[in-house]
Amino acid sequence: MIEPNSHVAAMAPYALADLEGPAGKPLNSLAQNESVLPPSPKAITAGRRALETARLYCDAEWTDLRAAIARVHHIPAEQILCGAGSMELIASLARCYAGPGGRVLSSQYGYGFFRSAALAVGAAYDQAPERGLTVSVDDLLGAVRPETRLVFVANPGNPTGTRIGYAELVRLRDGLDGCIALVIDEAYGEFAEAPGEAAFGLVGRGDTVVLRSFSKAYGLAGLRVGWGLFPPAMADQMRKVLNPNNVSGTSQASATAAMDDQSYMLATVAETTRVRDHFIIRLRNLGLETPDSSTNFVLIRFADADGAARADQTLREEGVIMRRMTGYGLADCLRATVASEAQMDMAADCLALWCQKEGLPC
Ligand SMILES: *Cc1c(COP(=O)(O)O)cnc(C)c1O
């Protein structure tokens, strides 16, 4: 019998979305935080053109892509690393800086892939309490142990949708020992109301990384492109563990064109947040609890886990697929990705029907 490494055998598989709906009904997937809008037409054209040179290995230096990111964000191209989604960068950070005997820290509702990344390298994974579904800097600092090597904070958070301000990030960084790497995952940074740029300023300290993704605001989840701003010394170490040809030529070309088309991305964000805020108002009018969201999704809290399960059932019967949050210790919640206005109206209508069925005052 072939035995895996014992820490791998002990891991649970990463929980993917359950996209099962009723037969014969069109499915409205609100389960994976994908963009409601297609990518920029310029990204599609660039990707198609890049296919013509697909017999060649792609640019291992991501030259054009890094130049585009550097231009838009006013950051040095040499300190940018790209990954097959930011997930590859998260996993590689764990491979670089954690391992057997080490510990990785995140918060109570921290993004589930942080756990997978830690456990896959044989490190232990700790979670500090959140307050009001929001990251608590004091609780994170209180949960640091002598073996803690790496702290992951998704800001805004997934699945909560909430965020902490720059001053809080600085307080977190100041409170952590200089030998602990802090990773600020801004996969939803483009949706955050406050200018999301500030966190890049922390990278100059040499111990902090900021991650971004093309999967959400840029609508390129299927092409798998993420990037991060790294201190030079950390970037050197990361290159040793990254796959040297990690982002396909098609993906690099499309992402470069998408980055160059900021007005398209900003219009996507504006439309998504408009529909999101309208949906939140409808939910609150039904008496449902939702934290303010700085992302392209909404967390909906029901009275208890059974209520959330019955709401999920009602929605699924109509072909509306939200994400159960049981694995996050939020069994009383569903997470709804913001889709089109028509889809969100339909979802809200289903929830209104569910409230009626439950005999709730709405
Ligand atoms: C979606 C998401 C990611 C993954 O992004 P990819 O670039 O698609 O790998 C990373 N972090 C958080 C918090 C996310 O929600």
C-alpha cells in the first residue's frame, strides 16, 4: 500500500462549492465569487492572439504583465511575483516560510485555503477570534506563539466581506515580531471603498507581502492569475519554490490587457457594488442580518443552522445556488456572490418566500 505523508493523510480535502440544483431549471450560481461581468473585450482579444504562439514556453519573468501592474499601482516591477492564481502564491509562501514544527496564524473566519496551505507543508494552523465578523488585531496578536512563522489576513475577508483599516494593519504589523511574515490577501481589494492602495506601503518594511488577484474584479477566474508585492529578499526565496512557467502565455496576455483597461474594471466594480447594495437593502428589509460588504459577495445570517439549511433548500429548488458556510463555523450563514440585478432580485424574491413560509415578520 502507498502511504501518503502523515500530515497529508490527516488533511481534509479543500471544500469546493456544491453546484447541484434541480434538473431542468437554469442554474444561477452565486457560489464562487466569480465576476458577474465578462472580462474586458481587450483581454479576450489579447488572449486569443497569444494562442498563436502557444507552442513556445511562456515568459517566465511575466515581463509585460509586471510592467502593466507596476504602471497602474505605482510599485516596482522587480518586486512583483505572479502566480497561477493568488492561491499558488499562498501555497508557496507556506512552502517557503512554514513547515513541520512551525505554525501559521489567521483569524476565525480566515479564507479556507490558508488552512490547506499550512497543513500541506506539515505546519500547524491557528485561528484567532474575530469580533462582529471582523478581524480583531488584538486577538491575532494574542494568538501568536513562539513557533508562529506566518500570519495571513484576508482584507477584505472571505467569507465575511468585512475589512479593517490601514491603521489597524499597521498596528498588527507593529505588534508582530520582525521574524514573522505578514501576508495581506487583497483578493477583493478593488471592491474596498477606501483606496485599497495603502497596504502596499507596508511591503517596504521587509516583512510584509500584499497579494492581489485577477479572479474577482477583473473577471478572469478561469485563467488563474494572481500577483503579489514582495520585499526583494522574500521574492528571491519565493522564486525557488514557484513553478518557473506558472502563468500560461494566454493568461499573461489577457491579464496584461485587463490591467491596462482600468476603466473597464472600475465600471465592473461600480455595477457590482450598485447591485450588491440594493440586494443588501432588500435582505435587511426582510429582517435578515448581513454585515456591510466591501466585496462582490454578501454573507447572510439566519437565526440558526436549520434556518440556513431550509433557506438553502428553498433557493436551490428555484435554481439559486448560494454557498453553505458550515466549514467556517458559520452553519447559520449563506454566502451569496453578487450576480446580475435580475438574478439578485430573484434570489431576494426566493428569500422573501422563505420568510413567509417560516412565518417570519417580513
Ligand atoms: C478568491 C480568493 C482567492 C483566490 O484567488 P485566485 O487568484 O483565484 O487563486 C484568494 N484569497 C481570497 C480571500 C479569495 O476569496
